[in-house]
Amino acid sequence: MKNKILVFFIIGFVLYLIDIGLNNYDDKEIFISDSEITSLITAWRSQVGRNPNDDEVARIINDLVQEEILYREALKLGLDQDDRIIKRRLAQKLSFLKQESVEKLPSSQELKDFFNDNKEKYYIEPEYTFTHYFFSSENNSFDRSNKAIKDIYGNKQINADPFLLGKNFVDVNLNKIKNDFGESFSQSIKNMELNKWVGPIKSPYGHHIVFISNYKNGYFPEISMVLKQVEIDLLQLRRDSAIQEYLEEIQSEYKIYINPELTF
Amino acid sequence: MKYLRNLIILIVGLYILTLGLVYVDVYDSRPLISLFKKMQSDSALEVVDFSVDSTKNSNSRPMPNKDRNPYYGDLHVHTKYSFDAYVFGVTASPDDAYRYAKGAAVKHPLGYEMKLREPLDFYAVTDHGFYMGMIQAYADTSTDISQNDFAEPFHNLNRLDNLTVESAGERSNIFSSVLGATIIKPYPDWHPNLLKAYFSRNTQGALRSFDYDIHKSAWADVARSANEHNDPGNFTTFIGYEFTTSTDIEGGNLHRNVIFESSKASIRPWTRIDSINPEDLWTWQDRLREKGVDTISMPHNSNGSNGQMFEMESFKGNALDVEYAEKRMRNEPLVEITQVKGTSETHPLLSPDDEWADFEIMDVRVGSRPPTYSKPSGSYVREAYLNGLTLEFTKQGNPYKFGLIGSSDTHVVASSLDESNYWSKVGLLDGDPENRGSVPLKEENVARLEEYMRAFNQPISTVTLEQGEYANTGFTQWGASGLAAAWAEENTRESLFAAFRRKETFATTGPRISVRFFGGYNLSSIDLNSESLVSEAYSKGVTMGADLLNNDDQIPEFIVWALRDMNSAPLQRIQIIKGWIDMNSGRPKEKVFDVACSDGLEPDPITNRCPDNGARVNINDCSITSNVGSSELKTVWKDPEFKVDDKAFYYVRVLENPTCRWSTWDAIKSGFKPREGLHETIQERAWSSPIWYIPKQSEVEVIPLGGTIQLRNID
């Protein structure tokens, strides 16, 4: 292996001498590093299971050289311009590097300020405690539930179905109710009277008769209750906004022109 | 003089002999690494408590439910810290991953947004343990390690001309060369760092391309992020990583995800550099457990293991024994049955009588270039269950008595679970329909793809079909799957981890189908319409993942109950899959019984099949027949072919009505017809962990076959 590299090294050196001899300096110099070649050859070996022969080595290196030439010619022709994907990758790479550079713990005043500015984020949603009778859509849920709501006020036995996700729900918020019972059901819960059997209410699984026994108001917690979370969120925001700050810093140096008359 | 010469010959001889012995002993072609492995890389046993002091929301924690709730999550997620994620153009962090799971939108490397329809209950970031954080450091030219020559290929990885389609060759090449040990080069044998590695009990220190500090800080960040996002009662995270190993000879995939029970974890992950043998991983887990740190590991992509994941012999080719079985089950109670890279339930060649066996089959070995066929036998879960029974029959213990989960294996931090909104998993390589082969390539992309495949000595991977030329890079065998689900009292680490341990879990291909499964005697005495159904079933029977012991030779009965996902298609049927060893012939057998049918239909007692419920899919717009299918299915079932002496397992498969596959959605959205040769529709499904029926101690004398039994293991 070493010998082959040496051979190319010598060839390269000869070319280099000729190059100097012709006194032809410009940006048309291509240096292929040893490691570039060895890593390609190792990759070749791990694919094919043997060392490449001389012809194959020549081809690998030739391909590498040609790729580099095409790359440079493409740059000259400006093929990297106006290419969304190339731009986006470069932009992503820069923002990624910027994000990495933040890691200082915020002071307690900064935490307080952040908390006060973002109170909504820490709002504890209202919570409901309810029980329900379920009537499966597999078994005539509409009629049975309509009968049941009358029976329940007539103190009669209710013949309902078990619900796979359970019967009693304690201190659950509307999001959780939505995930378990669907959007329209959670909307009905929201406007429902307490301590009273109400129904039938439709869900994707059938009909329900619902009894809400407790409602806890939503509230804004004290900062001490959520301090750690505030810190996490502030650090996260800083990581996210590092790129924004960088942009603001540098954006003023740019003039941006957009055609105000463009219609589409 | 002569004395000295003899001494030198002796030393050299001893050295060669040691290497030789080590090679034979640990079965690894990297003698020096092997030598270190004998030291067990003890540095990976140091325990660190990564917990953050979190007081959040302790006041809004829901009440535990003794009848247990189903919780859904993903235990297989990669971020920028995985060596290949960075190669795939991924720069999103573990924090991004957890925010996605909680319902926020995150960005795909190609720039579009990914968002869940509803948040998940738990999530575990599991980056590749080996070289964790390293590739990112190579690419960042401000780090010291990036100045080394081995880091150079990564410098220009995302360089100007690296477009999506045509960079496939190079990107895959780097992926393979990392796995193929191009940069895993140890220092030369005389180097002082080798001694240092030896004395610090850390094999990784022997590698030139390894920087322990970068590695540790990446791991610490993974742990920090998990602990910060863990919100007991509402959202659970686990510290975890992927142990990415394979067999030395044929590249059989032996990947496993490891998750930690609490905020305590080892100072670094145990990786394939410590050992490529999964049995050594279990030893490490056992030793951590002695120190009070519990973990479980979960194999995945057995389908791409070329029969190695569920072998009938050990990694080194020895006979399996009770000790092996116990060790494996102690550490690996669960297996990931489905994910983006295909489903590993069973294969049409293994289960020719199962009409649903040809489902999301991926038939190549993981990471193989060029793609190489993966042998079905030994690669699928159902056969492993049967082989486990056979091993138990020959008194070798049952190492294949695992429960089931699904997960996604996403490499872009976001699970892709929805067929109609699919981004696959490897970022730039398969993030758009052209690249993943569901719509024809544009002309310029055809030429580029071919050129690059040629440049990297790969077969030309395009194919010309009726509608044009398609990328044929294997991504068509991938899909939008899967989810892990567990029945637990509450959404906390303790409660979920306990559910994983007792295997009270099920897997789905993405939708949130939920399924209850109980086995026992006289369960038909329970009223299926009673509110106390679940609590009675728990007290009278056993649930998924458990053993059902013979009880006076009674015939077992099973209660099965499934609820649809309100955002997916209605249910079509529930099946129970039974596998057993026939005591007369010694043969493993399997059978699929439809036990509950939608729309009030009944299974045919002869064929055990539900009649067609008439559900169809319109391939032109992916609409499905309305008013067909069930929102829930529920029944009690008695095995009509039960034999008291046959060891058996039973698991549930719930099928939805058919819907469009992602490849059909892709094509329709781009104005094409679905690509020919691919399944146009799929039936999303859920699988429960099995219940194992344990007969009375057999009076039949099992005569061990030569060499397969070690006498000390016979009771």
C-alpha cells in the first residue's frame, strides 16, 4: 500500500516540478492529502474485502481528482449560488455552531424577569374530577344512553358498558380529556354543570353520561413552585435565540431589496 | 548471549501465544482490543446521579389508577449525538427530541416542520453509545480532535456541493466506514496511551480517534436533558443509549437499546468498543444492578440480523443453557417488534399459513452495503418464541420469553408515526419522496445518483418502471412505525419501568390502539359488560407478559379487549396467535385464530376467520369506507385445540381496517400513481406481549443430545 502511495507521490512531485517549470501559478492547484486517499482505500477494502490493485488505485485517485476539478469548476460557474439546499445546509451548520456556545447559568433576577414575562407558560390548567357511564357504539349507544339519563333521575339501575380507559377520572385537565375522549367531548365538559348527571355526550367510542364532582380553577403558580422549570426554559430560550442575536448583530450590515410591486 | 537470545524468543513467543489465546477466547479479530476486554472495561461501572432538583408540577400529579392506564411512547430516538445522525445532516438535540414528544414542532434537516397529532406519554433518547458526540466534534473545526487526520472526512461532509440525492453515496460510505472500523484504529502496541487505557480500565482510551472528555460530556448532556424533561405523573423520560453491535463475520445486526430506571446511570455507556458480544453487555448490566442501578436492554431489527438475534447457540457458538437464558431474560425482558426499518413479527417463509405475515418486511441486513439478504430464520419474534419453547423442552432454559414493544428508531429526533405525514428517519437521505423511492426521480437526479453510486463502488440503485425511473435504495421497505405502550398505574419512571419488567406491554405500528389481554381459568364467569371487568380479570387471571400455570388440567380462557385510535381507522378484528410444541411429534406449531370480528360478525368455526367486513380503500384519494369497522372489540375465548401437556404461548394481534401506505400517500400528493410492486395499503396493528401456558412437570424423560446440555444445569 505504502509503495503505491509513494508512486503517486512521485508522480505528483514530477507534475509539480513540471508545473513550476512552466511557471504556471494560479488557483489550479489540487493537493490530495494522504489521509484522503487512505480513507478511500480503506473504505474500498471494507466493501470489497481485498486491497485494490494498481489500476483500481489509479481509478480511485483519478475519480477524486476529477471530483475536485468538477467541484471547483462548478464553483466558478456559480452553481452553488441560488441553490436552496446548499444554502440551507450552510445556514443550519452556522446556527448549530452558534447554539453550542451558550452555557452560563442565569441570575435569580434574570429568572424572575423571565418568569414575569412568561406567566402564561406556567399557568396550571383547570382540572376536572368526573365519573361516567359509557355506552359503546357497538351496542346501540344512542338509544341506551338516552334511556339511561332518564333512568338515572328515576333512581333506576343503569345498564352501561365498561370503558377501556377507565371510569373515574381525578384532577385531569382538558388536554388529557381531549386525548382520551376527543375534541367535542372535551368541549362539552368545559361548559358543564357540577354535581349533576349530564348527557348523553358523544365520543368516538359511543355515548357517555357524565357527572363532574369537582372543578379546580386554573391558576398562576408562584415562581418558587416552578423555579427549576423556569431555569430550564430560560436556558433553552437562550440557546434558541443565540442565532437570532447573532443575526440582529449582523443584519444591519446588509441592505435588503424586495420588489414591492410583485404580485402573485 | 545465547541466554539473552532465548529470553527474547521466549518473550516474543509468550506474547504471540497470549494474543492467540485471547483471540480464541473472546472471538474477536482485534487482538489488542480483546486483551482489554478481558479487563471488562471496569471504568464503565462508575455510577453518577445525573438528577436535577426539579420541583415542577409536583402539585398537579394525577392519581395512580390501580387498574392501570395505557401509556404510549418511543424508546428509540437518535439526535445529533449519534455518529450517523450528524452524517445524515441532523443537528437537533435531545432537548428538541423531548419537546417534540411533548407536542412542539421541530425542524427536519430538509427544513420542514414535524409535529405530533397528540403528545406522547414517554420518550427516551437513545443515541449510539460508541463514538457518542465524537463525529459532531470532528466536524466542528474548533475542537482539538477535529485537527486529526481521521476527522478530516467529516470536515467537508456538509460542504458546498453536497446536495441531497447525490450525497447519498458519500454519506452512506462514511456510515459504513465508521462501522467498518476505518477510524477505530488503536494506537500502535508500544504506545504509552495503551498502558494508560489498561490502567484506567477503559478500552476506548486505546483508540487514536477517541476523546474521552468529549464522549463523557455528550453522555452527560443526554442524561441532563432526560432528567430535566422528566415530569412525574405527566411525562416520563429515560436516560438511555443504543448498544450498536453486530456479529463479526456476517454483520448480523445485534443492536439493543439500554434504558436506565432512575436518574442514576453509569458515567459512560458500555459500547461495542468495550465488547461486541451482547453477553458482556448483560454482565455489565448485572454488575450495575449489584450497585443498585437497574437497566433493561431491548433488541431491535432482528429482521436485519441474518438469523443472529434469536440464535440457538451463544455468541461464541456454545450451547445455550439455563444460565444463559436467565441472564438474557434478567436483562432483556422486551424486544422491539416494529420500527421504521420494518416489522419483525414473522415472515411469509416462516408462517406460510398466516395471511397477515407479509407485513412491512425488510429483508436485508442492517447497514449492509451493497444491500445483503438477511436470512429469515432466527430473525423473527414468533419463531423465537417457538424456539424458546424447544430450548425449554430440552432443559436449556427459555431465553426467548420476552414481551413486545414498538419504537421508531428515528434519527431526526421525531418519531414518524403517521402514514399520511411521513418523513422516514435518516434525514437528508430519505426525507423526501424522490429519495425514498415513492415517486420517480427528476432527470438530473437520476444521473447524479448513478454517478455517485458508481463513485462509491455500489450497485446502480435506480429502477425503471412504468411512471419513470425510481431510486431503489431500499427505503421503500421502511415505514411509519412504531409505538411502545405499557399498562402502568401512573406515568412515572418507577411505574413504567415496573411495567416493562413484568412485560405488561404492547406494540403498535403507530396508531394508539389499546389492548387488554388476560388469561386464566373460568374467566367466562366474568361479565364482559360489568364495570368491574378489569379488576376482576386482574384478580382471577394473569395479564400479558405473565405465565399461566396448569391448574387441575382445566382449559384456559382468555379475555381480550381492544379500543380503536380515534384518529386512525376503526378496528377490523382481534386475533389470538398460538404457538406450541406438539408433544407427540416434538414439532413447533403455530396457528392464527380470529376471535372477535367487527360489525357484529362472527368468526367461522372451521376456518377461524372473520367474514369480510367490506372495508375498502380508494387508491385515488386514500379515502376509506365509512361506517364499517368497530370502535371497540371485546370477547372471551377458549382455546378449542388445547392440550394440557403442550407448552404454549398466546399473544394478541389487533388489526385496523386497511388504509393507505405512506408510499401511496407520497405518490398521490405528488400527482403520481402508487409505485408498482409496493403494497398500496396496510393494516395498522397492535401486538400484545404473550401469555405463556406452563404445563405440569413432564414425566417424559428428555435425553440430551450430544454436547447441548451441561450436566450441572440439570436439576
